Amino acid sequence: MELTAGHVWLMVAAALVLFMTPGLAFFYGGMTRAKAALNMMMMSFISIGMVGVVWVLWGASMSSGEGFMEIVGNPFATFGLEGITTPDGLIKVGYAATFAIITVALISGAIADRAKFGAWTVFVPVWVTLVYCPIAYMVWGGGLFGAEGAIGKALGPAIDFAGGTVVHINAGVAALILVLIIGNRRGFGKDPNHRPHNIPFVMLGAAILWFGWFGFNGGAATTAEQGGLIWINTLAAPAAAMLGWLVTERVRDGHPTSLGAASGVVAGLVAITPACANVSPVGALGLGVVAGVASALAVGLKFRWGFDDSLDVVGVHLVSGIIGTVALGFIALPVEGVGGGLFYGGGPTQLWAQLAAAGIAIAYSAVLTTIIALAIHKTMGFRVSQEQEVVGVDLSLHAETAYEFGVGGHGGSFQPLHELITGKQGDGSAPASEDGKKTDAATGKESVGA
């Protein structure tokens, strides 16, 4: 079988989507504190390793083919990609794998600064197997929401071209569940040191995400006309969302921010993901504005409601994912003059299908993620110790730091690793506490650290 232009494009699109996960690592790494930046980036990179293996062995099989009760595919049907030998089949498996990788990586931003790396490496393959694969099967693999599925037959198939339910709603719900189980960081809402440490990294990450998203949304295009529409919509919605977010900041806070611009872009990308092939460019602009404003307002709710979604996964991915998915019930274009959303005279049918898909995805992800996270939390523990959190998860979990501030090793604002282990500083004194005081080992007197 010859390699066609379609094969080449799908391989390029898959590479673009895979590149999004390192982009996410920059985006999240810059948003967290300096002493947790490497750990945050490692949580994205380990997701590539773990999900890549899972997908080859059983993940691809579970997300397609003959299914169980229209919920999940048979993990042993094509275990190890047995029987998948054509270039078309193998490339599609690789493309699908990149979606699973970034979905679970998105979750990590909600639990920055405080999650055990070992617990995360257990969570990733289990969550992808029990949560991601079934939802992907229900939406894309011929399950409940497909044209031949029970809900698809009753309400019509739900529209989710590139992952509003499978990726963003799914990840957003899982992020919220993990936050509620693991708990808030020390000083949440009070400690000014929880601010992003490297805004240029955040903006670089957002740029890489936007670049890769053209493959994310456009990889599955079947015609040139559809591909062109997807490309324009993937440009328009994030651009409008960025403006919506910045205006919201200007009105609410008195100043637009670089972090707001980057976050607005991501909110718009999330919202257009399910709708990229099914709305007009003007519809994409409107969708982007709504998503940008709504997510900008939503991220502030974590302080009012008291849950520490560290890097705003819930406020951006869950909120904008729901907006993009449900909006299709209003603004979906008719297909050859048939159907469409309410605004195009299609009636409420598509809206009910979109609401059902969003609602079931939320419920399924919430229940299964709760079971998985509680099992890990009650056995090996999901959260680092108080001491490890104070020192920083980079040093305490990886024995590394993102930056070197002094001569001779771990300096500057970082506590050296030997102090974490021995509880003493190089001068024999106890390490400084959070209020800056330390105890001299010889005299027992407290002094204020430099």
C-alpha cells in the first residue's frame, strides 16, 4: 500500500499533537512556583511514556472495535496492535494516542506543588484505561453517542469533532476530583509565592499549544473544504477568547495581563475543539468571546469556593469544554440543509444530544476518577509530606532544581537536598522555617535567616 498525501498529513498532525504535551509542560511549568517547575514538567513527560505504552498494548483496542454494552472496547481484541498492519490503521492508532497523552497531562496542573510523583505514575495508566478509553469509545468508537449507539439513535449523534467531551470535560472533571481528594496547598489564597514564576514560559507554552492545535483539530479533516473551515475556526476562536479574557481583566482588575492573554488563548482553543468543523467563522468568534469571558470569571471562583485548582484546569478546560460542547446545540451548521442547531432552525434535537454527552461524560469521569484517586490516596498516598512541600517537590522528589542561583550547587531560594535528609544546614543549624527563623545547633537560640 502506497503512502498517500492523506497518510503524510495525519502523521504530521499526530506529531503536532504530540508536540503539544511538551508545550503544556512549558505552560504549566511557568505557571507554578520555581521550586516545583521541573516536577510539573515531568508530570507531562511521564504521561507520554506511560500512555504510549498503554496505548500500544491495550488502549487502542479499548477505544474502538466491538464493545461491551456500547461503553468500552475489548482490550484483547487487538492487544499489542495485533492484526493492525496497514499504514492507515497504524497511523490512526498513533494519532489517537497523542490525544490520550495530552488529556491525562492536562489534569496534572490542578495538583501542582503537592502530588507524589510515584502516585501520579500509577494514576496515569489506570485513569487512561478506566476513564479515557471508555469515554473515547462512547463518543468516537461507535459507542453510546455514535450514530448506531443507543443515545445516538434516540437523540441523534452528539457532535464532538476533536474532544470537547473526551478530552476537556473529562480532564476538567478529573482535575476537580483530584483537588478535592488531595486538598489545598499550604497557604492557598494567602501566600503570594504561589504566583507563576516564569510568564515567558507560559506564553511560549501557549504558543506551542496553539501551533499544535491545528493538528489536534485538523488531523481528522476529510475534505479540503472541511480542513479550511477547521483552520480558520482554530485561528478565530482563540483570538477572540484572548480579547474577551483581557477585556474582562481590564474591567474587573484594572489591567490586562500576559498570563490572561495566554490563558484566554487556551480557553478559546478548548471551546472550539468540539465545534471546529461544525460552526461558521463568525460562530467561532462568538464562541471564543463567550469562552474567554466565562473562563476568566470562572478561575476566580476557586478562591471563593475554597478549592485549590493550582493552574486553573477546571476554570479553563471544564468550563470552556462545556461551553463548546453545549453551544453546538445552538450554532451547529446544517449538513446539506438538514439538522443544525437551534439558531439554524434545527430544533432542540442537537441540543439534547450535546447535553446528554456532556452530562454523561461528567458523571462517568467523576465517579471513576473518585474511585481511582481514593484507592491511590488511601494506599500509597497521593500527597507529599508537609516538609517536602515546603522544600519544594523538585528537590524532595527529583533531587533537582530548575535554576541554580549560587556557586557550588543548589543555592538561592532552594534548600539543599542534604538538609532535607539530615534536617540540618551546612553550618549545623536547623533549616529556616517558613517565617524565616532558624535555630542554632549549638546555642538553641532562634535567629532570622538571611
